[in-house]
Amino acid sequence: MNTLFDKIWDRHVVQKVADGPTQLYIDRLYCHEVTSPQAFDGLRARGLKCFRPEKIYCMPDHNTPTHDQDKPIADPVSRKQVDMLERNAREFGLSHYGMMSPSNGIIHVVGPEKGLSLPGMTIVCGDSHTSTHGAVGAVAFGIGTSEVEMVMASQCILQMKPKSMRITIDGHLAEGVTAKDVALFLMARLTTSGATGYFVEYSGQVVRDLSMEGRLTLCNLSIEMGARGGFIAPDETTFNYLKGREHAPKGEAWEKAVAYWKTLRSDAGAIFDKELIFNAKDIEPRITYGTNPGMGIGITESIPQTGDANFEKALGYMGFKAGERLLGKKADYVFLGACTNGRIEDFRAFALVVKGRKKAPGVVAWLVPGSWEVSRQIAAEGLDSVLKAAGFEIRQPGCSACLAMNDDKVPAGKYCLSTSNRNFEGRQGPGARTLLCSPLVAAAAAVTGVITDPRTLL
């Protein structure tokens, strides 16, 4: 009896090193501009080419501005990194989706939406949130720069096999509760190190009910529990999402692929190294109050009491006190986007709350699609008109305010309700104060100017 992780992992083993790592074949390598330059330099130094260039896709996202992308990037460091990726891709014969390309966006959004990420694959990228692609039923994980070079040179990687964990979430989510809330709930229960050393399979009725966008959000945040990655067994939701996408199999090849993908599930009686079970009734809209993603509460709850020094330091940075409620606290900035919540479903949710209302005075809102495809969907569905009428502007695709590597930085001391994945000190800018939340919670704050339970506006 095998777990799904065992099935995919074992199928990709090239050889095992005695008392050491496994040589694992990699189906897809994604490269962005931040972690790839040294890998390309390493290949040049050794006189090597990419072993299977057709398996590698390159895309700038971290450093790209979310406005005026048709003009040269003003910041010299960002411009150099973006230009270097394009030159490297051209030199090594790799597919490259540059700025203003209709296929550009955040790599972890574009991969699934183009059908480049498929069930049963092994997928890597020099970025921790590569776990996102596990939503299609793939073993996907982030790697370091030296490992990026290893995959470029050999299409293989040396890895120690992680332990397996299954997290089951039973029941049905209540109105106003999203996949982001599920992930924030799990992080608070497990802490940011509770899944260290494990690869997590998500299961249960809640997971089966999630759309593909919701599954991508959930898997994206696996890394924030310390996990090596997270994934979900493919099902009809997966197949319906992938069918007809640019790089998905077509015709007879599609039928053959689906027949195989239907075998990708853990066997009944499969043994996991760790099993955890939760219930949807315990999950309400969530928000973080501290400086790691595990420091979160239900939106109606109060910040817990503790004597831990690191806990008190985090509260000091955020300007909060134990015992306080966050409801009614001022919102200075709102950020909708990132590889966590930059998909069409997230914009639909945001628009649902703000429709017929107006952006609160004084709130700065950055609404950033995860890709140009998402931007086109927003226009096709008329969401752009709804958002514009409410006083919001839609920006151009990119990682944006998820991290302070581009123009979208939150000023010191300001509070930002963010749909991104990390709330570390300075993550969104030096001194910025980040509160992680769902698109619904972000939208509620954007139209009220304060932290608000979105269920009161639905």
C-alpha cells in the first residue's frame, strides 16, 4: 500500500546513493530572475549546456514593476536581473516569457494556467513557493541556486526523501471562509515548523470542494508550515481545469494522460508518517497579528496571552498588545495579489465585497493580477468595471508587494492587509507591518478603512 507521494517519487528515481540522497529525475524546471544568474554562470564555467532545454521555462516576476512595463525598468538592480534572465535564456535556448509578453506573470500562476504543470510531475524552481504546483497532483518543491544548476546540467537532482504527512479537513467551509483561511488556520495549529521534514498530502471534503484556485492557494502556503511541499490528488476538478490549456495533452494523448492521472491517489490503507485531522466548523475568516504566518487568529478572536520573549518582540514590532482584538484597527494599505491570491477567483471575491461600495478615504490599494491571462479574464468578466466604479485601479502583473524587491513597498509603520504569504519584519518594505488575510478580508478593509469581518458585508 503506497502513498501518492511514494508513487510519484518512486517513478522518478534514477538511482539511490547508499546512505545518501536519491538521484531524482525532474520533469519541469522554472527559472525566474533572482536565483538563476549564478546557475547559468556555473554552466558557463564548466562549459556545459542545458541537458534538456525543452523542460525549462524562464520568466521574470520578482523585480518587475506593476506599472509602465512597456518602459525600461527604472531601478538599475531590477533592470539588470530582468535583462540578464532574457540574455541567459536566449544563450541557452530556453523558453522565455518576458515583460509585456501575453504569457508573462508570476511563474507559480502561469505554470498551472498554461498546462505546464501536470499531475504526476516532479517540478522545481529556485523559489520556496514552488509548492503551489502541488495543487495539480505534482511533487513540486523549491531548490537552491546550486541545485538549479544541477537540474540545468542533468535534468536530475540529489534529494533526501522527505517523510509523509496527511492533513484531512472534514466538513464544509462556511460562507466567507476561503482556502487562505484554511491555510492560516493550519499554520496557527501546526506553527511554522510543525511540518518540517514532511511532504504534505491534503485530503478530506473541504479539499475536494475547493476550486483549483483554492487548491493552489492551499498548496502555496505549505512551505509556511515548514513542509518540503504540499499536494492534492488529482480529480475531476483538476482534469476540468487543465483540459484545453496550451501545454496540456490533446486528443488521444489527453485520454491516455487522464487514465494515468486517475491512478494518482494514495492506496486505501497506505501508511503515513504522520496524520492530522481537522474540521471546517472550527475555521472562520483569519488574520495574522505577528511577524510569522503562524501568528494568526480568527478575525473575531483576541491576540493570545504569552510570556515568550520572541512573541512580545513581534507584538512590539506590530504595535499590538496581547488580549487586543484586531477588528476596527486601521488599514493603511491593502494588497491583493501574489502567487498566493493573484488568480481570477481572488479578484472575483474582492469584487463581490466592493461592488456598490467605495474605497475608503486614505487607503492605498494595490490590486495586482498574477498574470496577463488573469488580467484578460478580469476584463472579460467585467470585474475591471466593478472595481473601477468602487475606486480601485488594476495594476500590471508581477510579485508586487509580496516582497520588497520592486517599486511596490509599504512605508515604515504602515499597516497592510495583504493576501500574500509572508509577514516577516520588513518583508513588504523596511518597517512595514503586514497582516496576512484572504481576499474577502482585504476587500472588507479596503472599503471600510479598518479591519472588518467580511461576513458582515456579504
